[in-house]
Amino acid sequence: VTRFSSLGRDGPRLSPDDFAALRDLFTERLGIAFGAESRFALERRLRERVVALNLGSFAEYCDFLRHARAADPEWDEAVDLCTTNETYFFREDYQLRSFAAEVLPALALLSKGRKRLSIWSAGCSTGEEVFTIAILVQRSGQFDDFDVRVFGSDISKRCVAAARRGVYPPAAFRATPPDVKRDFFVEKPDGFHVVERIRAMCQFGQMNLLDAERVRLVGRADAIFCRNVLIYFGPQARKQTIDRFHERLYPGGVLLLGHSESLLNVTTAFELLHLKEDLAYRKPLGASRGSRSE
Ligand SMILES: C[S@@+](CC[C@H](N)C(=O)[O-])C[C@H]1O[C@@H](n2cnc3c(N)ncnc32)[C@H](O)[C@@H]1O
């Protein structure tokens, strides 16, 4: 009887206590902070997992996840049901214009001794942001004799697999200039394929931004894009992630966030970079390798 006590007419119900336990677990493991308004959305989205695992309640489901390793496929299921993967090519075009016109020339100067440009798109979803950055770098013509690497990471295995395929439906191009679509994609029956010369610049990996060891394996970066990811994080995860970005950036390297995100009340370790159409953050040239945000 107890086993089915939290089953409503439409299946298992997420009680306020179970919601609190699940919310805390997601914040701890994924960084994501769900507000009280998310209770019914989580119930709706995760109900199928409680049923698929043949569990009697959300409390059991929460226990199951708590004891599962990070690599357990059940965590992949939960991540895909609970995260927002919305993205498209050339999203936030004003920022990308500033990046191409002002940030890339600065990075060309910064990295000219190394002849190596390294950009990280953290939380890249299905890869559109990564390929957009690679296209901008190639079109700038300033890195032709450089070794260029654009690295995209996301916690979602499914998203990373889609990014590696590099094949997109028409909806992914809603903000893409027609000449870019013509020059950098090939239409085939299954969708638009990213051309090989752009694919060759890009690499993808699955990574939880809260996993300090994995993040350390990302090499040093000249620029980091982390757009529309930290808005979903709680304050502690946001601070941790930003500190790690600071550590990964070369001095003079640039951090670009989404339009509604800022480092206000997070850290003072970056300089504010006033671009013509946007704001970005720069690790000071004199900064040491580690974070100075404490
Ligand atoms: C809304 S998408 C943003 C995609 C792209 N950056 C953009 O702005 O178009 C947010 C992405 O963050 C990823 N994400 C959420 N929590 C994460 C975590 N702890 N570590 C890494 N990625 C995470 C999600 O899987 C999702 O693909």
C-alpha cells in the first residue's frame, strides 16, 4: 500500500518534500536551481522515469539518483528531461558582431606568438554556437596560419552526439545570414551539413561544468563563451564555474555571457570590456593563473 501511496490518478505525484529533496540534489550535482514554480513541471517531466524504473514514488526516484554514479544513464535521462537546450546559429547577433569586430582582433594580437587560438563554448547544447564561432573566426581571415580549436562542451550526451553529427534542420538557421548558410553548409536529404573545413576546427566533449577535474582537462582558452547556462544555476555553482573559467583563460582572455547574465555579485576578478554593441569580461593581463575572486 505504501508503495503506491504517492500515485495520483495521472501517476506518481511530486510532494513538496520530495520536490525539495530532488531540487537540492539537482543543485548539488548539476548546479541548476529550480524555483518553487518548477515543481509541477518537474513532476510532469520526470514522472515517466519513476514509471520506467518501476519505482513507487518520487522519493524512491530521488534516492535512486542520489546513489547512482554521475556516469549512470539515469542521470543522462534526468538531465535531458530537466534542462533547456534551446539554441540556434548566430544567436545574439549584436554580441557576435562585437566579437568579430573587436574581440577577435584583440585575440589575434594576444595569441600571435603562440599561433594557436583556443575558444571554449561551455554549455554548447547541440553545437550551433560552436560552429557559429568557428565560422566567424574563419571569416575574419586573421587566423589563417593559426592552429584554431573551438571546443564545445555540454552535460547532455544526446546534445554532444548531435553536435558531433553537425547536421541541422531549417529552424536552426532562423538568424543566419543567407550568404553564411550558402557558404558553410551543404543541403542533403537529412538536413544541412556543416562543411568539412569548419567541422575540422571544432571538437566536442561531454562535461558537467561542476566537475572540477574534467574542467581542468580543458586546455587554456583565449575566449570562453558561456551563454544562457548560468541563468539556470544557483549562486554557488555560478561562482564556482566563473572561478574555473578565470583559471582556464589566458591573461587578456575574454569571457562572453548571455544577454541577461552578468558577473555582478559573483566576482571582481574580471575587467569589464565595453564593446560597441555589448559588454564582455576580460581576465586582466597581469592576472596570475589562478582566480583572484576571493
Ligand atoms: C539554453 S542551452 C544554451 C546553449 C547555447 N550556449 C546558446 O546560448 O544558444 C543551456 C545548455 O546548458 C547545459 N547545461 C546545463 N547544466 C549544465 C552543467 N552543469 N554543465 C554543463 N552544461 C550544462 C544544458 O544541457 C543546455 O544544453
